[in-house]
Amino acid sequence: MAELSIVEALRQAIREEMLRDERVFCIGEDIGVEGGWGGAFTVTKGLAEEFGHDRIIDTPISEIALCGMAIGAAVAGKRPIADVQYGDFLFCMMDQMANEAPKLRYMSGGQVSVPMVMRAPVGSTRRGSQHAQNLQAWFTHVPGLKVVAPSTAYDAKGLLKSAVRDGNPVLFFEHKLLYGSKGARKEQGALSPIGEVPDEEYLVPIGKGKIRREGSHATIVAIHRMLYNALAAAEELSQEGIEVEIVDPRTLVPLDKEIIYNSVRKTGRLVIVEEDNLTNGWGAEIAALAADEVFEWLDAPIKRIASPDVPPPFSPVLEHEFLPNQEKIIDVIKEIV
């Protein structure tokens, strides 16, 4: 085992996949610049020196071009790992990500595949309204895309390796405050979820969730930074005799519905915590699924905790009020238990 940050685990996954399969390459803005950081958050640092610029490819600042090249390479038989500096810039490539990559297999009757990974940092980090959004819900609505959201170093490595080997386009969302607080891009307010990562080869299957904490009084479903807020809230609630079960879906498409249903059957209560704004979030879909499938096991209304329907603020004071936090989670759990 090695103790790795999420950045280190992602870098290790990319390196292993590039060594395993010569079709795998990375493409993005500033990912291989000499003396640079290795992308906006250092994930590809050092890989250009090892693999050369034929496989660590820097692009101009044009997300449309970046995505188009990745899709074209995937259709031609390569396995691109594309890096968009901030998830917000996915909107610049929306036609390719919503109209091209996910539909080519369907429209070709299965004759064309697009085995592409698009890595996208998300999360509110005091960067204001155009660099701090959470975009998972936008893309869970697009048939043909897989949507992955790891929250630990172990999952980041195992899921990225699975995504590279998948025959479909995968959107791989990473939270900026979970990368780790060491290195050139030390983020204010960052967590450092250092985790044990096996030295030997392993994969984490896409579409399989995980119970992060056992409990009997309520179920919380959360990903990314909200997972850690939920775990902290659960620890505090346990001191008052309230035991909360925490479910980490790990992937939103495909979604491990059964792990959520089974938890609700045990606890009788469901709370979904997401950092994105409330209306039409991925949490609304989980709430609707639970209402359809496990309604008779519910002992209280389903609750969603999310950000208000306003752009992410730049001000630290406003950001604190804007985001779901440990205290808000505790209040909602006490309300329904």
C-alpha cells in the first residue's frame, strides 16, 4: 500500500494506463509545458518528461478544439484522457459533449465507439461564478455519457483506470478541494483525503456505490466534498445517539440504485446532500427514484440539502452561507429523526 493524495492517485492511474496501452494519451491546456504545473492542478506533472509530447499533448486555449480532437482520436481508435482546466469550461464544448460524443455509437448502430475520458475539476473554491460550478446534473441528463465522481484516492485511481478502458465517453468530475493541500496548487480551504492505494493493479467498477459509514436512523447520499461534510455531521450526531448511514454513489451514471434503496429500507429516512444549486439537481432524481421504489419504507419526508439557486459567490463570507455545511446537515437530520 501507498499513502496517496487524490492528485497523486490520478497521476499514477494515468501513468499506469499509458504504460499498459500505447493508445492512451493525454490532451489539454498546459498539461505538459516545460517547467509548468502539469495542468491547472498538477495531475499530469512530470508525465511529459516520461512519455514525450507526442502523448502529453498541449492544446491552444480552445475547449472546442480540445474536445473535438479528443473525440476524433477516440473514433479513430485511440484512448484519449482530455483535461479541461475548470469544469465550467465544459459549456464551451457543449455541442461536442452533448451532441457528438454520446450519440455516435447510437446513431451508428454500435459501429462507432468513443472511448474518451474528459476530466473536469468542479466545486466552489472562492473563484466566483464562472470557475466554481458543479455541473454533474447537466450531464446526467445526456444519454450515452457516463458520469463519475470519486471522493477518495483509492476510488480516483481505480475509477479513472476503469474509465480509460470503457468503450463509452466518460465525464470524470474531480473536486478541486479534494486534490490535496500539498504541492504547487495549494488551495485555501482544501481537504487532504490521503488514502491507502494498493501497489498492485486494481479497478473500481463504474456503477457501483459504497457505504462509507454504517447507521440505522437515517441515510445520507453525498459525493465529493459534501461526503466529508456528511461524515463529520454523522460523527457529531452519533454523540447524541443518532446513527447516520452514509452512501457514496461514486458514479452518478450509471447509478447504483440498489445500494441506496437497501440503505433506506434499513433506516427509513433519506437525505441527499449536493453542492450544486437545488433545482433539478442529481439529488432530485435520487429523491424521485426513492419515492417510486422505497416509499413504503420511508418514515419521514425525503430531504435535499443543496446550494440556493444563485451563481456561486466570490466572497468567502457569502460562499460560507451559500454552501451546504456540517451544521445544515445536522439540523435536517434532527428535523426528521
